[in-house]
Amino acid sequence: MKVETCACDICGVQKKETNHWWKAYLAVDGSGVLVTRLDDQSSLSLRNDPAQQWDAAADLCGAQHVLEYLSKNLFHNESQQEATR
């Protein structure tokens, strides 16, 4: 089994042979977030959809860090959009 080398963008821990890692993508236009398991190849069709462009991928080592990432990025972006209205 090939182990992908990466580190958590929240805490910096290095990935070992566990499959409980997540990958998060922010929509370029700020309209949403796509979160998939790091080893989930079925999400390729979503990430390659020409109708939606994804940016700023993050590697996350667990569900708690997924929630923290969403809190920092998605909810923060929503607050900024409401402030500019």
C-alpha cells in the first residue's frame, strides 16, 4: 500500500498508514466547501466538474480538524459576505 506523504494543515502531524484523513477544498467563488476522505478516488468527478472550481486544498488528520477548518474558512467567509451586503 502506498502511503501518501502529507501533514495536517491544522496541527502539523505527519500522515502515517491510517486512512482517517480528510481533504478539504474551498470553492474559488466562496460558495462552499468540498470535504472528502483523503483516500476517496470517487470524489475526482466532483473536483473536476467544470461548473465548480476548487481552490486551497487542505489535508486534515481527523474529524475535529475538519470542523475547525470549516469554522475558520466556510463560516468566516459567510460572515464576510454578509458584511459586504
